[in-house]
Amino acid sequence: MKVYLDEALSPTIAELLRRHGIDASIAQEVGNAQLDDRAQLAYATREGRAIVTANVVDFIELAHDAVATNAEHAGIVLVPSSFRGDEFPVIADAIFEALKPYRHGLRGLVLYIKRG
């Protein structure tokens, strides 16, 4: 499974996901920290990575746009505000658990993670 974390999430979460065996990259590592949401999703799609974001409202809108325009994406993983931004291990574990059933990718899917 390949994921891409947008700049709203800590690089620590990417590192914790890597320890779980997830191929995780993050906007800051690839020089994308200043891209807007649509460009972040486009980058993730080109790279074949599901995007992971805490920007739930905007990415739900982008998911709706994708459906309306029949556009593909590599998946969207939403981290709700019920997670504090500094709960890195809890967030990483929740992402890992949510991804387990989707070892072959999230193409076209939207996942909303929850506490274990």
C-alpha cells in the first residue's frame, strides 16, 4: 500500500506508517508543502498513492467532484478532528488498521478513519 500525507499531517505519522510496512511519503519530503488541495490530490494520483489528510471538508468536496466528473484518484483517507493533531501513534495506528482490508490500493475509494 502506498500513501501520501498532505502537509497538514506530521512527518512522524509517515515514519510510524513505514514501521508498519506502509510505503508512506509526505508533502514536505517531496517539495509539495505549498500546493493547494486539488494539486495535492493530483500529485498523489499520478504517484499511485492514496492521499491521507486531516482536511476533511475540502477533500470530501474533491471526492464529490471526482465522482461528478468521472475523474480517477488513488484513494482518499480522511483523518477527522476527533484525533488531536499531536496523537501521532494513535493516528498512524488508525490509518494502518483502516488500510488492512485494502492491500491492493484504494483506487476511487474514500475512507474515514476512526479510533480503534
